[in-house]
Amino acid sequence: MISSALTGEIINKPIFSSKSDKSITSLSKVFNGPTCVYYDQKIGHLQTNEIANINKYYDEEYQFFDESEEDDILYKVVEGHKIFRQQHQVDTLLLKVQLKPGMEILDYGCGKGTVLKRLYTQKKDIIPYLFDVSQMYVSLWKKFLTTEQYASYEPRSEWKGKFDLVTSFFAFEHTPDPLKELASIKLLLKQDGLIYMVVPNVYENVGDFIVADHVHHYSEVSLKYMFAKGGFEILEIDTHSHFAAFIIVAKNSGLKPYDINSRQLKDVYEESHKIAKYWEGLQSKILDFEAKVGEKKSAIYGAGVYGTFIATTLKNFNRLICFIDQNPLLEGKYVMEKTVNSPSNIPEDIEVIYVGLNPKTARAAIENLHLNSRGIDLFYL
């Protein structure tokens, strides 16, 4: 039983509970404790039980590609050219918001601050600021900002009503209390200032559903409800410009009523329960395939959430030789004590590959590898 962070409704039973006592975080780390996902039927919102000591986790343990400021997640590959997520975020922001000289911009929940740093590199006439709930990345912030331009744990009191634009990239899925954070942002914005937020879209990437440290999984219905309740006027919800993500552009305005679209709410209900059913059956599907291939040596293609989920499900983990991933920043590193190889370095003795990618894009990604010529058995989620 939990209380909905957005409506306050008591939700008695989860629509999904993991079968094991192991959960997977957004950084593809294995975390002790089951994952339980609840559905707020009033607004079509999915909420996951918080991991233990969540504030300490983000302050001290959530190390997002922290070995250098250039580490990043591979977003897509176009004609052999790798495009990384943070640069795509900058490019998309520049297309959607007109930035004027002298604009004061705060990245709220900034992590390393790389997105705003890249934006500042391209737009030297803006004034950048950073805020995060951790001090882990202060050494990186200092490289391009003065002390007065960043803060940890609490925004600076002198920032009240200061900003023309507040950005938030993949942060609001993590916070236990999004309405509290939205209220904080409202205080920091000028009247009619803009918020530009990006959050995962679980309906385009079902892997987000089982991520233990993503407390909130938004729908268009619940986003509209949250922003209206927070005193913002939504100008746009874009589901296309960033794969498997919602981009929300909203204006700091007064409180406005929001009427929930019953047709949309019904669609969200059906899709949410469909995703829950999918994950409930997936573990059995993986184990059945593992039994079928017997003693054959295997690899997992994808060193992210999907791949880690497969690895935690396998009964005979020792048959797994390695992970395979296109991201050059992961090559040579380890996931669950198995090496990560590039697609060009698949060991010759591999006979089975579990494809740990988003089911919507997995087959197209694997076709380019021409694995059929090697007689490798493929498993798709």
C-alpha cells in the first residue's frame, strides 16, 4: 500500500511485483529488494515504491557516467554515426525554445551539468546556473561556473524569481515528491518564465517500468494534472522529438483547472496493465529459452536495463560469456563481473545471444550485425 504523490489517493495493491528480491536501477546496477509498481487510476499515473534511503542514494551512490564529463549514453546510430543523449538534448532544446541574449537559465537536477555546459558552449550569450541534490559533481561545475552560479541540496535564496528558463532533464522520474520540486521551480522562475522538462515515456520504452529508482512513470494525463496543480500552463507535450520520452514546455502562470480526458485515461489504464502483464510473463519466457539452448555459451546484447534484467533472470549465469554493446564508453568495462565487448568483437564460441534491447527497436538493431550467417540462436524480449 502506498499514497499517491500526486493525488494523495491510497493505493492498496500494486499492479506489478517482481518475483525476486533483486531490482535493477537506471544505471543497470542490481539493488536488493523487490520492485512494486502501483497505478493511480484517478490520473493514469504509475508509481514505484521508493528504494531504501533514497536521499542518501542520490547524494552518494548515484554516479551517472562519472568517470569523465564526456561520458554519456548512446542515443542512436545514424548511418554509422553515433549520437549521444546529452548533445541530442541540447539540439532539441534549441529547436523548441528561443533563447535570447542575457537569459538566465537554471538546470534543475543537473547531475554533471554537461547538458548546460554544452548549451553554453553553443550559446555564449546566456547565463547558466546549476542545481542538484548532490555535491558529487561540484568539481566539474567549477570548471565553467563561479560559486554563485551553482548550489547543492537547496537552491540559493537569492535565486527567487530570477530565471527566464528552468530545464530538467531526466530528473522528475527520480524524485519522491514531484509536486514539491515543481513548487520549488515555480519560485525560482520569473512570472511567465518557462520550464523545459524531459522525462521517460514508459509507453514507448517498457523497460522503464521495472527501473527501481524511477519512482514515477508519467502519462500525458498525469503530466497535465501535475502541471495544472503546480500552477503552470502547458504549452506543449512532445512525444516525438526524443525517443521514449516526454518533452514538456510550460509557462509559469496561475492555478488553472484541468479536466481529465476520460478516453485518454481509459487508454492509459489498458496500456499500463498490458505492460505489467508483459513483465510478469517475461521471466518465464527467458527461463524456458535458457532450458531449450542447454549448455551453449551465450552473450547478452545490451548492457543496460534490459540486458541486466536478463542476466538476473538466468538460472545458469556461468554460461554467459560477456555483454555486447555499441556504446564505446562501455567497451572493456564490466557488468555483473562480465566484460562488455563491442559488436565487432563477439567471441567465436558464442552460440546464443539474448537481445536485451527495447523490443520496439531490437530486431532492426540486430539485423545490421548479420548474425544469421554464424548460426547464432537469438532470443528477443
